[in-house]
Amino acid sequence: MFMSKLLETTVDCDENFCDEVVKRIMSPLGENTYRSIKASTELGDVSDEVASKHLKPALKLIGNILQHFLEGVLLDREDYRVVFSFLQNFHVEERISDFMIIAQSKCLVYDIGKIMFIMQFLELYLQVVTKSGAADILKASVSRIRNNFVLNLFKGTAEDFIETCNFGQFYWKLTDTKIPTGQVRKTNEPFLFSCQCLLLMLMPQFCLPLRYFSKPISELEEEFSNDVFREAFFQKMLKMVTQDVFRIFYSWRDHFADRSDLFDLSKYVTTLAKESQKYYSRDEAVVLFQIQVYNLKDVMTAIKEFPQKLELFLNETDYFCGVFEIVTILINEFDITWRDSFETIDVMALAFDFLSVPNWSTQVVVQALKLINVATAKYMTPNLALLVDSTTDSTTALLGPLLYVKLLDEAVEVKKAALEVIRTMAKMSNSNKLLATLEQQEAKEIESALITLPICAKWLKKAVARWSRKRVTPPTGVASFTLNLASLLAKNEERFCSLNNNNLFIKLVNVLKARQSGVTPLVKLAYVKLLSSFLEHKSGIEWMIACTFWENVFQFSLTDQDERVTKESTMFMSKLLETTVACDENFCDEVIKRIMSPLGENTYRSIKASTDLGDVSDEVASKHLKPALKLIGDILQHFLEGVLFDREDYRVVFSFLKNFHVEQRISDFMIIAQSKCLVYDIGKIMFIMQFLELYLQIVTKSGAADTLKASGLPKILSGLAISDNSIGN
């Protein structure tokens, strides 16, 4: 990659330097090396190892650099100077033809062939760019190159064959795109040769049934023909490939079927197929998709008919992960639907069948769940689900229990993948409504759909019972997820009452140790969210009044170091007061007294005594008073915002006013705050209390306008003056 980038960037600055680098890259193929190998060949004592040692690294480097630049040509980057510099420095007729003779019995077939074909393309492309080549001449040249390419596919090792086919996808896509021959492909004519190279590259996958089914080919052909869709696909392949490709296939078939490392080769070609997706047309993507689906179906058939082979397949984790991944990618990237391939109807059932087999690795299970997720989103719209999958023993009917099991899996990755499927199903269940919903409301709609899924409540009950029985506390991520799921369910009053019948929420909080100060911020946030969800309905509010769980959140707001936790705790305390005041004013008043308790007489006296002795510092004052002052100020501001927006329930703020003796306490606190770090917090509360005194007179109509003017503004200005003096100090 560096050498490619070096040439790419330096050619603009200094073409001579670039040309020298090209010559240096090609120097291992210079005259001396060429003569020595030719002499050795004539003596008959050269081996594949010697040829490989001398030539393979240089050939591979040149081939990769040339392919890098030709990808630029394919993508219409019109700077050909580097590739034409290679062409100029590489005497094709003089050297490559002799190298091809050497390569017939050596291990260099692929590397030399790749360079030769690229150079031949460059010669043709030079004619196209300079407009010096007639269409019939170009057509004849392309035909000759293709014949040579086909001959090359009969040579070399299995690895060479796979590499050549992979290169052929790119090379013939490039040639068909950039070399005009006047030919236009018609319907039902053979695939473009680039697509046929893809089919040949996938031959190891085609040969898996031959090796692992333990059946004669004739019997396999008969079984495959009973699958209507598969037979249609096979007939399509017969019509769309050339006779040359058939001959190549049959010449390699037995070789691949006999390979003991056939799964390794199959894994390699799926990796190459995934990396080559940028070259695919839609037709090529569909063909690749269909081949992968039938490959998975063949494996499932083998497992069912030959259970003793299961252990063999379980050991091929990487291969099956690769196949599931490429199917998922193709569906997403090329938006493959049943209009393109009837095989899409089988996707969900196929992934489900795989998951029904025990002992797959975590990676395979996750990839299969990802495929189910994509299939659910792409194919299983409500109407289509009714059309193709509506029986009682269908995949969709069995999917719920399967997801339930996967949510209980020990691997976190599996839980997450299963939850994504549930989330997608929740979206699908309200798809029409979601499409009409504003973007900011989408999350709320999804949550509403989620709580209607019985599987969630069942999993929650079983998880809590299991953890309680085993006396274990799940990891932070699982604990947070469980609390968040419980909060979604608890928002629905009927679901809340159903779950709370057996004190599930108390058991949940206890087993997760969510009330303890030492738990992680993630769990604290989820715990606060859970308690907030109880305040969405009357049953939950009554439960909150009866319990003391809110006390933990109050402590979080005063002592927690995480800003997110303190912010959410403050919001919860505001919401608690706002929702409970209508049910039980006495409870609300007790909560306010508890909130203000850190500012009680004892705290006040201890700080005043310290001040009189002159040994109090800003840090001491801040530690004792700042968290409580900030909490009170933020809660009061929240309720005053309601006053600003004409919400006419003043009971909470007036309860604060009743419990807070402004003249007796705050004025003294302001004196303390002049040299401390509490100016803003105490000042904020003082101004709010003064406003409330005035507003109480307005609400009760007990204050004249001139009295309000005289008593309100001077006090506020006086407070501001104190604050300014403290800043000056």
C-alpha cells in the first residue's frame, strides 16, 4: 500500500522520480535474473522453489500495485501516468511470453498471468485513450485475452485457481467497462465473464455437499431437483454460463471434493467474495446471495440426515460466521427482496433452523440472530408474514420462545443480538404508526410496542427468580439492561400491577443491590429511571408513597460524584413532589422537610459556631451545604418554570416557603456566604423565596401594587449588592 501511495502522490511532483521507482520495483525481473532462470530451465534443474524464491515476491508486488491503480481507472480516476510507466518499462512481447512458458511447470502461473493480463489491458486501454484502436480490433484483442485467461484457469494449484478467479472478477469488470467492443448484452445471454469468474471462485462451496453428504452425485442431483426454487436457480445457471466455464468446473470438481481442507478453502472464498462486493452489480449480488443460501441449506440437510457429522460442522465456526455475515451484508447493501430472489422466503427459517441446533459457538449464534433481525425488517412486514408464514408451527410462531431462550444466554453478545431482534419486531408491530410519527417521538412509540411483548415480562420474572435463588448479582451491563427493561414495563399500569403482585420490583432492586451507594453510575441511572417510571400512573405513585425507595435517590443527589446521576436524581425528586402532592399532601410535606434537613438548626448552628471561631473554610461550608442548597434551588426553579407557563398548582413551592424561614435563616447564610463559595446557591434560593412571598400575596390578593413594588425590588437589589461585594472580596 505504501509503494502504491508513493507512486500515486509523487507523480504530480516529479515524474522522473516516479519512473525511477517503477524501474526499481521491476529490477528483480531484470535481464540477469531472466537469463539465469532461462539457463536453469534449459538445463532442467530449476525447481518451483527456486523460481518462487527469485520471482514470486517481485511479481506479487507488481501485480498488487497495478491492480491498485486499475481500480482507480475502474472508478473513473483519469490519471494513467503510473500504469503507463509500468507498461513502458515492461517489454511484454520480449519477456512475459517466455515467463509464461516457464510458469507452466512452476508455481508462478497466477502471478505472471496477472501481470500479463494487466499489461495487455493497458495496451488496449492506451489505444482507447488515444483513440487509435478500431472497435473490431479491440473486440478481437479482448476475445484473444479471454481465451488465454480461460486457459490459465486450467493451470496451477487450487489456491492459484481461486486467486485467478478472484482477480478475474475485477479484471473483466474493468475490461467490459473500459474497452468498448460494440457488444451489448441481451436478456438470457450468458452472464458477463466477471460474474462467471465469481461462480468459479465459489467452487469450493459447491463441492461441500459432494464431500460431506456421503451420497452419489446422481442421488444428490435428484434430491436437489425436487426443490422447485433450487431447480429454477440451477437451470438459470445452465443458461447463463459458457461451455468454457463448464469445462473448467468439471476439471476442478473432483480435485476440490477430495481436499481435506475444503472448509478452509470455502472460508477463504467467502472472505474474498465479501471483500469484492464493491465490484458487484445487482445481478451478481443476487447470484452470490442465492449460492450462500443453498450452501447453508445443504449443511442443515447434512446435519439432519447424518447427525454424526454435527461435530465436524461445529468446529467450522469461522466459515459459518462468514456465510451468515455475507448474506446479511448482501441483503442490506443491495436491498435484495423476493422480487430478486425467491430464496429470501427461506432466510428466516434457515437461520432459525441453525439456532435450533445446540452447541453452536457464540459467534455463529450472534451472526444468525443478526440475519434474523435483517430478515424481520426486510421481509416480514405484517402482510407478508400473513402471506408466507401463518401456520401454527411456522418460524414466526416459534421465534418468540427461541428469543426468550437467547435472552437468558450467558453470553452478553447473544443477549444483545436477541434484544435487537425484539426491538425490530416492536418496530414492525407498529410500523404504520411509526412512519407517521415525528422523529423525536419514535423512541416512545418503540417502547410502547415493546411492553406489549409477553416475552419481556416472562424473562424479567425468570431472571430475578434465578438470581435470587442462586444469590448472585449480575454484571453491571446486565443489571442496567434489566432495570431499563423493568422501567419500560412499569410505565404501563396494568403491567406494573401484574409484576408487583409478587413484590417483583423489591426483589429486583435487592438482588441488583441498586440501593447501595457503591454501585456503578450506570446502575444508579437505571434505578432512578425505574422509580421515575412508577410515577407515570396512580398505582405506581401509591407504591412510591408507601415505600422509602426515594430516600436512596435523595442521597444520590447529595453525595454522588457523577454529574449524570445527580442531575437525574434532582429531576426525580422534582417529579416525585409534582406527582405525589395530589395524592398525599402530608407525604409531600414530609419529603420537603427531608430535602431541607441538611440545612436544619444543628447544621446551621455548627457552621455559625465555626464562623465565630474563624476556623471555617470554603471547603467545609461547601461540603456541608452546597449539595443541599443546589438541590433545593434546582427543584424550586423547576416548579417556578411551571408558574411561568401558567401551571396553577403552587402547593409544592408554598410548602417550601412554609418550611423555609427566610428572614431568620437565609439572611444569616448570606453573611456567611460573602467569603465562601455558596453565594450563588444561597442567593438563588433567597431570590426564589422572596419571589414566592410576593407571589403568595398576588395569589391571595393580599398585597397592594405599591407595597409589592416597594418590598420586592429593594430586597432583590440588596441581595445583588451583597453578591457583588462577595465577588469583590
